[in-house]
Amino acid sequence: MRVKIRNIVFALVGMTLISAWAQSSALMDKPLARLANGEVVSGQDLSDYLGRRIDLRQIARNAWGVEGTVQEMVMTRVLVLEGERLKLPRKLADGVLQRFDDVYGLSVYKNQAPACEPPASEQEARQYYDAHPEAFVLPPQARVERIILPAATEIGGGSAMAWLQDQARAVAQGQRKFALVAMRAQGEYSLDTQGDLGWLTLDGDHTLMRALQTVKAGEMLGPVQEGDYVYLFSVLQKREARQLSWDESKSFAVSRAASHCRQEAQIRIRTDLFKRYGVEIDRAAIREFTTGANSIAADKADGKPDDKVDAKPQQ
């Protein structure tokens, strides 16, 4: 039941942000990505896309999530353009030609991607293991504690950043337990987990994930602001990346060979298409867009009138 309620809360947050975007013409017109042919992906495009992609609304709650959604939209768009270039057959959805046609985009992707059939025997799996050792590396892992607060939060008589700086100093000097600080933060913000996150796999290209890879056990990272949130991390334990031996890998080598093939194909196709169509993701614009949307949503939550949005000065 708690999981169900949590999912409902996340869905409502997503709907609140979509509603906030729709109230500001400046947000809706903002280009978040560009193609060499002059096309842009605007805030309006994003709002329309999330209107039918309910599964992505929970993700698009912060700058990271919005960037990931925009990347998916751009990938769909360049796949559509590539399909048209190759004159691949296309069925119209409800008789309407959609720029971000997920069904057609997937069809074009399948046309471009290799079959990635799993090895037929242990001998073939071993050959793949020898040829692609990078596919059988255990990535670095860390047991992490985290505190996350919206940057606009006022706590302890000041900003969230100032408060976390004070708490980090107290923790570093042994005057306060990180877990107690997390409990205090929980009272201010409870939509994301505060405190012990357990063991995390430190992979991916997020800025914070890359930063955590450099932190040693017993050290803290932050406080740091990323998008609309401020973070403080504590690394309790650390396991460095390790190459797996064949004996450790052979039980899952067949499935790993197929999944690695698909991952490599996805990266290659995305890289090639983004280069061909001159894709530029505007991360600064996405951060500004998300900050503006969250500000409008916060004003609505505080009961401020909507007529302040895009208000013009009186003559």
C-alpha cells in the first residue's frame, strides 16, 4: 500500500509540473534541444510528449529526469527522420503524422540494430568473453547515505545549502551523526529517500555519480547543488571496479553477451544519428526550464495567484 501511495504522489508531482509548464509561455517556447535542420524540441513539445507518455512523468521531476526525457524525444525524432530518409514504410497513428512517433521510431531502430543473438554454446560465450572483457567488469559500488533538499527550502533560519554546509561541518568534526541530520531533513522533504541508500552501483554519466566514484570510504561529498536540489553524501563503504574471471562469469555469460551487444548497438546508433542530424542538447536551458517550472509549482502550492505568471508591467 505504501508503494502504491508513493507512486500516486509521484504521479501528482509530475502532473503539477506539467500544469506549471503550461502556465508560462516563456517556458513552453524555450528550446531544450536543437537539430542541424533547424528543428527544436521546446517546452511545449516536452509537455505534449509527457501528456501521452505517462510512464515518463515520474522521471521528469528534476533536471536529470527532464534531460533524459528530452534525449529520448530527440532519439525518437532522429529515428523518424532516418526512416524517412531510407523510405521505410510508416503507418500513421490515428491518421496523424507525429514528430515524436515512438512506434515508427522503434521500427526504424529495429531495422538498424544487429540481431544480437545469444551465443549458442559455452564455447561461443567464452569467445565473446575473451573478445569483450569490458563486458564482464563489476563496476564500482558504494554504500551511500544521502540528504536531498529542494534548493528553495528554508531550514534552520537560512537556505538549504547554508544549512547543509553547517551540518556537514558538524558531521566532519564528530559533533553530529549523519543519520540524525537525515532525520531532520526528512521532516522538510519526504518525496525522496533520506539517509541510507544501501549499496549503489556507481556507473552512468550523471555528474554526481561520476563525483561519487572519486570519494573514498569515510568521506563526504557536498553539499552540492545539481538542478533544483542540494545534496550531501556520505560514503560508508567502497568496492572498486573489478574484472570478473571466466569462472565467475560463465553462469551468466550467454545472457550478458546478448545484453552487452544490445547496449553497444544502442550507443553506436545514438552516436551516429546524433552526429548525422547535428543534435545539441541544451543542458543549461533544461536547468533553467526545470527551475522555472518548479518555481511556478511552488507558488501554486503556496496559494499565490496564477496571474503573476508571465505578468507584464502596468503601463
